[in-house]
Amino acid sequence: MKFSKVPEATIRRLSTYAHHLEVLEENGEVVVSSANLAQACGVNAAQVRKDLAYFGEFGIRGVGYYIKDLADNIKTILGLNREWRVAIIGIGNLGASLLLYKEFFKNNYKIVAAFDINPAEVAGRVSERTGKPVEILNPDQLKEVAKDRRIDIAMITTPASEAQKVADLIAQTTIRGVLNFTPAQIQMPKGFEVKNYFFTAVLDTVAYLLKWKRR
Amino acid sequence: MKFSKVPEATIRRLSTYAHHLEVLEENGEVVVSSANLAQACGVNAAQVRKDLAYFGEFGIRGVGYYIKDLADNIKTILGLNREWRVAIIGIGNLGASLLLYKEFFKNNYKIVAAFDINPAEVAGRVSERTGKPVEILNPDQLKEVAKDRRIDIAMITTPASEAQKVADLIAQTTIRGVLNFTPAQIQMPKGFEVKNYFFTAVLDTVAYLLKWKRR
DNA sequence: GGATGTGAAGTCGTTCACAGCT
DNA sequence: AGCTGTGAACGACTTCACATCC
């Protein structure tokens, strides 16, 4: 399997393909063409084929792709055939909703720890909603807990003003992946995979496009 | 002001610059160079200058950019100098947390309606958390409410399986912008600005990068 | 002197178009 | 005949490098 120079956009699209293949599978479909899949995912057919070509030959000429087969292959490529252990840091509105987000498990992401500066209060508030006791840890325990529970990825859902402090804590642990939900830009040493994911940036894009559309 | 061929990536970065300029302003800074701003936002200095150049000349050679001035200009470009009226459709975990998200108001986005297929039950659940009564409407009222309340943008936070139905409803209204938080790809007629924003796509990217990194 | 603004060069990603299998 | 896989053409975005102006 190759791993040369794959555009990151390709990876994001693979994730989309995987989701759509699941839908097709549920509908009892067996084979899909690149043209089909492309249309459903809103991209060009050649794009689909090229994206897949980075990783091998998964189709049959004159036929298309076996859905189950392709889905499995994509999941292997993305690393979704293994469990990823995730921590959430900052249990406000957003953090709590991620914590309660059920479908997580489907995708081999498992939330193994939740942190907040106010563990007791937050635990009370969250367990009120679930009816079950919930464990919330203090961020100063991050280092040990990350090691013990083998955390792979941290999601930062604190207020923006705290994001860098959290990033500094993460830098001292065995965690290597970070999803930053705050609008703050965080600085981390080399070797960490950091993705920003702040939704008002996208909302701003929509606003901009609406503003300038019919010029 | 131009509006020619601006890369969408530029718009997303402008949003980041705007946020960082606010932080600088709060710190009492007055002037910033493209090199400074670039570093803080994790991009190249020439990139910052080029992004701004699409819209005009905002800096002073040999000096830099006046922070307040530049921030105002970017907000005007993005359309953040006016109010954008937003609806949330689907009040589950995520929808509810967006509904309760306070900082929205800072950015001139105003949530003016919330919809769910189960208005009574959901309203009860949400108001339990806030302590205040909350209005949740039935999606079949979308058309009239969109007109009455002049909704600009809809955020879809339903389960994926319902996303297309919601999209079809939106297509019949005066709403023109859509932020789709579900993994489903939605089909809408021309003239709508649709952005997908599903976080496991980004999480998958992080997982992929971690998987292939040190090999 | 120093930082911006910008053509030109370079890099990266997408689409085309067709050869190659089944 | 039909659809994949892929080199080559194209287009878009980023970075360089320097002229320009404060």
C-alpha cells in the first residue's frame, strides 16, 4: 500500500465515500460505479477513481466497485479498522454534547476520558442529563491518565482563552492527535497532528457567499 | 471593492485573521505586520498579504496594519457588520448545544428559531437545562416562520437519515444558506449556499495521519 | 529601513481523455 | 460495450522575490 503524496482533500473525501457506501450497503446494493458514487458525494467521477488509485486498484473494469469490499478497504486505509481512544477536554455545552454523542462508537472512536477544570460541578450537571454517574477528571491528571488509558486523540472544547494551556498540557503526554474546536490557534511542537475545527469559520464563509452572491 | 475570483480558502483564513486581530486588540496592540499575523495564524506572510489584496490595500508600507482598522475591514468583507438570522433544525445533543451557545451573539449571528419533530418533548428537555421556557417549532412550519422571521441560514443538526427531507423543506423557503452538520450529502437546487460540516471527517483525517506518520 | 503589494514562478490538486481490462 | 486506471493538460492556490511606497 502506498502512502506517498496523498492530498488531504482526498482523505476527507474517502471519509465521505465510506459513509455513502454504508448507506448503499444498507439499501442492499452490491456494486457501484465511480460515476454513481461521485454524484452522490458531489464530486467528479475521475476524482473518485484518482482518490482510490492512491492506495491501490479496488475496482473491476467494465463493472465498478463491490460496495462491501470497497468500504472495507477504505476503512483500512483511514485506520478505522482499529479503535481510537479519545479524550474530551472542556465539558461545556459542546464538550458535553460530544460526550453524549452515541454514534461515536460506530466509527471506532471511543471516548475514554473527559476533563474539566470543575470536575465535581460538571459531573453533576452531565449526570443529571444522562441519569448515570459520569466521571470527569481534572486536567492536571492528564499526563497520567493519557498513559494509563492509552489516549490517542484529544478534542479541545474549552473556551478559546484556555486552548493554549490545554495544548501545552497535551504536549507533555503520549497523545499525538488533536482536534481543536476553539477559534484560538494553538502552537504545538513538531510531531503532533493538529486539526482546527471551528464552525463559525464555515458559517462566515456561508455569510460571505450569501452577501456577494447576486452581487 | 472587488469580488472577482477569491479562493474560498482565503475566506476561511480571513475569519481566522479576524479572530486573532480581536485578541491582539484586547491585548492593547495597535499595529501588526503580515509576518506577525501569519505566524499567529499558522500561514505564510505572503499569503496574508495576498488574501487581503483581493479586497483592497489595508496596510501601510514600512509599518504594517492598524489592528482596529483591519479588523473592521475584514468584518465588512465577510459581511459580519450585519446581523445574520439563523435557524437550527433538529434539537438533539448537538442542536441543543448550538442553541445554548452564548458566544454566537458576538459574531452577529442570531438564532431566531429552533425546530424539531418533537417540539413539546424537546422544549421540555432544553428548558430543564436553561431554567427558562424555550420555543421549539415543528418543521412543517418552516416555510411561514422563515418568511416571518427573515431567516437567512439554516443549520441542519438532525440525524443523517432526515437531512434530505429537511433540505427539501428548506428549498421551499426564502432561506438561502445551509450548514449541514450531518454526514449525509444533501442535494439542493442551484442558488443555495451549502456547506457540510461533519466533524468525524476531520477526526478521520487525524486518525489517518497518525496511522501513517512515523513509518 | 522596513513592511506592503504584486507579477511571476512554483506547487499542488482536479479534470480530461483514452488506453486497458473484464 | 462498459467502466476502471492513469498520464497529460489544465486550473487553482501558494510562495517567492522584488519593486514600491511610507
